[in-house]
Amino acid sequence: MKNEAITIFQKRKKIILETWIKYQLADETLREDLISNEDLRTQSDELLNALVTKLSDQNIDDVKSPGFEQVTDILNSISVSRAKQGFSPRETGIYVLSLKDALLEILQQDIKDPQELYIQSLKISKLIDGFSIMTFEAFLKEREDVILRQTDEITEISTPVIQVWDGILALPIIGTLDSARTQIVMENLLQKIVETGSGIAILDISGVPAVDSLVAQHLIKTVSATRLMGAECIISGIRPEIAQTVVHLGIDLSNVITKATLASALKSAFAMLRLQVVNKSTVNL
């Protein structure tokens, strides 16, 4: 004999959908700016139809049943799309949990025996709670992936290697240097040296908030790697507070050319290449 709850859900699927939509629209956190009511209905109808179709006596107690593959695929797709759209974990969780409210409401209307109602309600609650947890996990994983991708993109953007003159490269560093970022800085700089054949690289640390022993070691590694490629390295942007910190920490930068500003570093680079920039307005014609 088929489970009574399954029979009820199959017969009253349209009523369940309307009840579910009603709960969602009544929620104060509904993001109508991120999803239209029409898309919400289409999304909900697809999920409910898959759940009711696949629900059976064998899997009603097992959220990980192979029979629910279509349901979990839909939930994962919803989680991924909502994470990209900017929904919060709470908003995504409410979407699934409001389905449980709709299912339980229908059971209360159709099952008159209190004991049977309790048994079926408990099964459905555990099942939907399981789906809710799976949805939450998928949502968080996608959000983490989005954050990692954005971090990588920001890191790439914040470490541009610029050819400011023939044979001269400049790399303005903004933010804190750590091991991972130092590796990216070195890779970008060395690759650009190979591509342009430049003999001088300027590392400008004006945008680095503070320099400690670890940051200094990262800079020294970058300088060493640059020299191994046959290029000289100049560090510019040495502010007074950074100079004091370097001296206080006992960091040896005596073998590295350092300048207070990028303009000073560029002037030194011109001198090293035996170039001279002349202001035409001061030249007698």
C-alpha cells in the first residue's frame, strides 16, 4: 500500500505549489530585485514536480537516496545561481524550508488521525531538513568559489607590470604582501622581463600599508629573482615610517637600491641606462 502522504502530495500538487508560493511571497526578506515572481514560480514548480514524482515508500526516509538525484541536481543548481545573484544563505534556506511548511499544511488538512499525522509529518520534516542542509552546503561552496575567484582577479589587477620606458618596468604594489601574492608578483615581473627584455624593474611600495620582517623578506626574494634574470631592481615608495621600521627590525637592504618616490626611482633608472630627459621649454632654440 502506497504511503498516505505520497498519495496526498501527488493529488494536491497544484495546491501545494500555490501554498508554497504564498509563503515565499509573504516573507519580508524576499528579494524581488534579484528574482521575479514568474521566475520564482517556475523554479518552485520544477523542484516540487521532481520531488513529488520521485518520492516513494523506499526513499521517503533517505535524503541521499539515488531516487532523489534529480531533486538534488535542481537544488544544487538553485544554490549556485542564488549564490552568484547575491542571495544570502538565510534567504536560500528559507526557500527550501517554506516548502516544508506548505507540505505540512496539506498533511494537516488531509490526515485526520493524529498519530498518522505525527508520523508522516516527522518523515517529511526530516526529509526537507536534509534537503535544506544539502542546499546550504552547496550555496556556501559556491560562495567560497566566487570569493576565491574574485580574490584571484583582484590580486591580478593589483599587481600590474607596466613598461614605463624602453628597458624600464614598474610594478606598483598595493596592499599587503604575503607568500602567495609574492609568488604572483615574481611570476608577473619575470615574465614581463622576458617579454620586453628590460634591464631595470622598479618595485613601488607606496601602496603597502606597513612593512614587517616578512614583507621585507618577500621583497628581497623578488629582487633576487629579478637579478637572476639579468635585470636590476629598484624599490621606491620608502616612506619615513617604513624606513624607521626597517632599521628597527634590523633588515638589511644595503644591497638594494631604494628611493623615496617613484619619480626618484625613474630618474635613477634613466641614469643607469645613460638616458637624459630634457624639458624642451628650458632649451634655448
